[in-house]
Amino acid sequence: MSERTMSANAPALTGTSVRPNRPGIVLATLLTCQLMIILDATVMNVALPRIQSDLHFSATSLSWVLNIYTLVFGGLLLLGGRAGDLFGRRRVFIAGLSLFTLASLVGGFADSAAWLLIARVVQGLGAAAAGPSTLALLTTTFTEPKERLRALALFSAMASAGFAVGLILGGLLTEWLSWRSVLFINVPFGIAAVTFAARYLPSPQRHPASLDLPGAITATGGIASVVYGFIRAASNGWGDSVTLVALFLGIGLLGAFLAIEIRTEHPLLPLRLFADRNRAAAYVNFCLGPMAGMSMFFFLSQYLQEVHGYGALATGFAFLPMALLVFGMSRLIPRVLPRFGPKPVALIGTVLMAGGLALLTQLSTSSGYFPLMFVPMVLMGVGMGLAFSPLNVIIMSTVPARDAGAAGGVLQTMQQIGATLGLAILVTVFGTATRHATGSPHEVLVSGMTTAFIVSVVIASLAFLVALTFRRVPR
């Protein structure tokens, strides 16, 4: 992006912003919402065995406790982002967060599998409404460069470390209380965030326009079909007929969506967001980064429990170094980014991520936690903290205020689809490798994991190549 582009867009963003009376409370409210949304994608992982026992889930249906949230959340993010632009981000944020909190409360009282799954669907609806408005409100509220950089760095830390924090928190709550507390924990934080949002959150200028309903239907259906196809591929394989139908249907609907967006006067997804090469490349890396990183959370949590016999609580705490380093990087980014610019920081971050994943390809059944798991977690923690914060800045710093919600929705959609798509691909690679491996059950398990980590390194390397295409951004 050029200095001319930045100067042209910045006034539009600043001119419709409102200075908050309590910026600290506003920032804490927005970050709390982001952390709650990200946590709920992983916090229930370690609670699944107890949920299965209490609510009598079958082995095949249990995965839907996680997947149905991802499916609804990912499928409706674009619609949620545009709804905030049109109907008021503060209003949509409060409504979405309230719905998410209420669904968490109801889900905690579930006495059947269907009850819990419906609650998870409603959680996904609330998260899809609140998520894009969270990022849009952050960028339109904090307009002073240093304030915005600090806020975006903290937002990125919440998004990156949330997966690891979810495993730790889920282990703590499940071990000490019950799996229901994993849902109930959202309630007090949700109520506090809604209360503070209603009192302190500024209300940016609305941009009246008609809602692109044909675009909303095709985008939601297309994303949901693609996400479902990859979720099913992870369990049923790529040759499954339902998997193929879902993928082809999703691709067709997304093609129709793009055709609609080109012609409509008020598009759900303004294609002008991709006119800037830096922003388009940053969106790609917001897909590739989580695609590579999800392998660490998924496979290492299994490795620690299956091979080394860790409990749920110990497994969660094993990821603590990475979570702490991601948050630590959020304090460093506001100093580093203005000095060196987004491109060098993103390049270093992706190299560290690739290095951490490369070390994990050397795992064996006899590997201890230190150094072969601890060192990769350190590299991944620093790498994710450095790699993702510049992407937030590149995407959101020059977006006109009228498109901030849509831009945030695309960002979170890419992140969510990247994580889901990456996990589906890597689980499929894992399954193929284990079918051809020999040895003890643990040796077969580790063989499949190391093969999946090799593919993760390739994906992280692609993110590095994309980061090389960033044009120089003025400091």
C-alpha cells in the first residue's frame, strides 16, 4: 500500500469515529468478547469424554459439539460483519454478545445431546454477529496510531493465544468442577461485557443501505457447505459422496456469490477490499497461518495424553509457555512494528512458526516434554505473535469506515476457515500415514503425527512466500 492510499483512506476512517470516555474499559470489553469467541472453539476439547458420558453422545456424533459451532460461526461471519455496518456496530455487537451469553447459560443446563447442540448453534449465531463488529469497533474507536497499534496487537494476541488458553481453561474447569462450567464461565464475563458496552462503547456512524440478501444466502450457504465438506472429510475421507457433494455445492454457491457481489449496489462483501495487494495477501496469510498452527494444538494434545499419559489439566498447562509468549509479543509489537514495518516482522514470525513445526517432525514415542515439545512451543508462541499482528494492521489500518465491519468479517472468516480446512487436511494426512505405518500403536500414532507436521511446515512456508509479496508500508 502506498502513502497516497493511506492518506486517502485514513480520513474516512477517522472522520466517523468517536473518542471513548473510558478507552481502557472499551478496549477490555472488546478484547473480552474476542477471547470468549475464540475460546469456545477449543475450550470444550478436553471436556468431550465427560460430555459423551453424561449426555450419551455416540462416538461419531460427539465431534459435532465442536464442529457445529465452527460451522455456524464460519458460515455467518460475512453476514454479521455487513449487518454491523448497516444497522450499527454497537447495536449488533451487544445483540450478538447477549445471544452468545444466553446460549452459554442454556447450554450449561443441557440434559440431552440435542439440547447441547442447539445451544452451540445459537452460540455460533451470537459469535458471528459480535465478532466482526468487535474488530470494526476497535479500529474506528482507537484512531490515534499508537493507540490503534497497541489495540490491534492485543486483539491479535487474543486470537492467537485463545486456542491454547482454551485448552488450559477447559482442563482446569473440567478437572475441578464439571464440563458444564466450561459453558457457565461465559455468563459472568458476557454480562459484564454487555453492561460495559451499553454504557461506554461509542456508536460509530451508520452507513444506511439495503442488505444484500441474495449475497447473504449464497455466501452463508457456500461457506457452510465448504466447511461441512472439510469437517466430514476429516472423518469419512475425501472419497465420501456426501463430502464431495458438499464441497461442489459450496464452490458453486461461492461462485454465485461473487457474481452477485460484482453486480449489486450494496454488496455484502465489497470486492474493493481486495484491490490493495497488501490487504489481499494479508487475508491469504490469515488463512494459511491458522491452517498450519492448528496441527500443534490438535496432535500434541493427543500425543501428551495417549503416549505420555497426561491428564486433561496437565495437557492444558503444557501449552502455557506458548500462550504466555503470544501475550508477551502483544506488548512488544507496538514498539517493534513502527520501527521495522509489518513486512520484516511478519517474515520473522512465519520463519519461527515453520521452525517450530519442523522440530515437531522429529517426535518419537520416547521424546520428553523438554526440549522437543517445549522449544517448538516457544518458537510458535513468538512466531504467531509476530506473524499475525502485522496482518491486522495491514488489513484494518486503511479500510474506510463504511467497510470496517465487512473487512473484519472477512478477516475472521479467513481465520476460521483456515483452521477448519487445515485440520481437515492434516487429519486426512494423519489417517493415510497411519494406515501404512507399522509398529506398536504408539509408534503408528506418532508416525502419522510427524507426517502431518511435515505438511504443516509446507503450509507455513507458503505463508512465508506470501509475506514476501508485501509492499513496503510507511512506518
